[in-house]
Amino acid sequence: MSETAIKKTMIIGEAIHKYPATEKVFLKHFGSGCFTCPNSKMEDIAFGSTMHGLDPDMIVKELNEAVGTNKTSDKISNSYSRREAL
């Protein structure tokens, strides 16, 4: 996976959907509300990071590390789809 697969301008929901391995990073820094928040489908990572008082570059770095070390699995992907449907 490319080191720059995820950028600050990527929408949070898109990142979670496209790269399920990022879920643990969002949970760690943004909390579980991120997965059900309607704004996650409109707000980018930079905005979300700022709203949580975090450095967007640090978050993007962790997200890209998660993508590089954890392969996408159907189980995780299906888990996100169920949450998305809620």
C-alpha cells in the first residue's frame, strides 16, 4: 500500500469504507461516535482532526501506517457495512 494512500482531504467515511484497517485509528483518536456521525460522510480528515484538537498530519501518518500494516479483510469490510446501514 502506498505511504500516501490517505490524505488530509479524504472524507472520513470514505477512508473507513475504503481502508477498514483505519477504523482502529479513528476509534482511538475520534471515539466511537465517528462511525455513526452523519458528518463523517461530509467532513475530511483535516477538519475532523482539528475539531478533536489533533494534528491532521499525525492522524494521516497513523492512518497510512494502519493501511500499510493491516490488510483489508471481508470480515472488517462487512462489519463497516452493517454499521453504515444503521
